Amino acid sequence: MKKNHDRLTSPEISNLWAHYINETLQICIIKYMLKTIKDPEIRRVYKMGYEISLKHIKTLESVFYQENFPVPKGFSDEDVNLDAPPLFTDIFCINYIHTMSMHGMQGYGLGFSISIRKDIRQFYHQCNLDTMEIYNKSLDVLLEKQLYDKPPFYTTPDHVSFIKNLTYVADVLGTPRKINTLEAGNIYFNLQKSTILKGLLIAFKQVCKDKEVCHYLQQCIKITNKHLGLFSNILLKDDLHSPRSLESEITTSNIAPFSNKLMMFHVGFLIAAASAYYGNAALTSMRADIFMHCQKAVAEDLIQVARFSKIATKRNWLEKPPEASDRTTWG
């Protein structure tokens, strides 16, 4: 029996459990993309990502076995068809792994901050270092190949200034002020992630043969298009650019490289993450209309997450997260 201070806490258990499922999903996608990528520099980034994911899985399984905790089912070779023809171009693939490295750094940062046990803290410290390396390598390739759209530039201010009145936040009678760097940065950041989501949605719907899953994907495309249009237009009104779209980087293949379960899970994860990012953008927005747009986007994304959960539960795809012990006594 482990001493009490050595036992995993509930946040540590839940994070390790979710991490395992997400990591096995990423391994499936990376293995498939490694089979289709032709560019040697992009292949090197994916090869590094594959080796890092395998290392993470080995550590996670070791922790589960030490704790006598059942290893989650997650995703496996059953969920990927390595013989499927290319569904994505190399350009989409390098943008994809770069974006997923940003998601990874967010998740691993949280994993580190909620961990108490030293070995778990060391693990997530290394996960962060690993993912930062993927971020750096993928960004270097994007920049070298002139494929990276940098966020809008702002003129450097020449003095410190202060907000004088509430019209800075809400001018209901006049024209909204120009968006500040906090607002523009968050909008652009979220648009970058939405372009990857939109590309995946189009690709997955193109190869999907399941009527219910296709309908769900179409609903997600509709909402994603709405958000892309809305927030791109906010930038455009201030003569600021948006990230380029990636729809043209989807091939015409109609053979699914992934299972319906994997495609649904990946979309569900990205939409849930988007709701968190929109929530953060709302908190840092000082213009009332942008705050309201972000809040509405959160609500619309959460509806899609709920729809995903309903379908996944009906299909017996959702693994049950670890629960508290049942201490109810019956008389």
C-alpha cells in the first residue's frame, strides 16, 4: 500500500487518463500522415512527433501499471487505415502539427500545474519541453517555406496612455473604436485554430460514410464558417488580415483513413478547446461587442460538444472517466 502522500490525486488521475486517450489518437494521425508526406523536412518533424508520442505513451502506461489502474482503451491500429490514399497535402500536414503543438503546450502546462507528485511533475515538465521542440521545428519549416501567416503588426506607441471613459468599452451610439492588440491577437490566434478545424471537418465529411456522423460534421462546418466569417470581418473592418484558409490543401480522396470514432473524437476535442479559447478571448476583450461575440461562440461550440457526447454515448465510444469511490452504505 502506498503512503497517502504518494497516491495520485484526482486531478493527476483524470489528466493522465485524458492524456493517454488524446496521445493514442495523435499516434494514429501521425502514423497515417507519415505514410503520405513527401517533403523530407516535414517528414522529419512528424518523425520527431511520433517518437515523442511513443515515449509519452510508455511513461503513461508505466504509471498506470504501478498504480494498478486500468489502461484506457483509447485508439489503436483499428482506428487508422494506413493504406488510404493521401487526404491532406504536405502543406496542411505541417500546419496541422504546428497547431496541435500549441494545443499540447496548453494541455501540458495545465498538467504540470495541477500535479503534486514529483514523478508526474517531472513527466509534464518533459512533455512541455518536447512539445516546445515540435513547435519550434514546425514553425521553422513554415517560415522557411514562406507558409506562415504572421499576425497583424501594430505601430509601436510612443507614450503611455490611459482609458479616460467607458466609451472605450461600450459606445452604443457611435462607431466602435479600433480593436487593440489584445483583442486582435486573440482573434487571430483563434482564427488560426479554426482554419485547421475547418480543413479537418471538410476532409472528414468527404470520406465519411455514416449518415449520422456526416450530419454532425456538416453542423460543425456551418458553425465554424459562421465564426470564421464573424471574426475575420472584425479584423477586416480595421484593415487587418486573417490567416489563409486551408480548404484547398484537402485532396479529392473519398477513402477514410480514420474510423468514425476517431474523427468524431478529434472534432469534439478541437471544438471543446475552441470554446475555452473563446472564453479566454472574451475575458481579455475590452470592447463590448467582441466580448458578446466570443461569449456567443462559446455557447454555440458547447452545443456541438453536447451533440458529440450524445452520439458518442449512443455508439458506446465514450470511456467513463475515473470516479470517486462509492461510500454509500445500505441498511
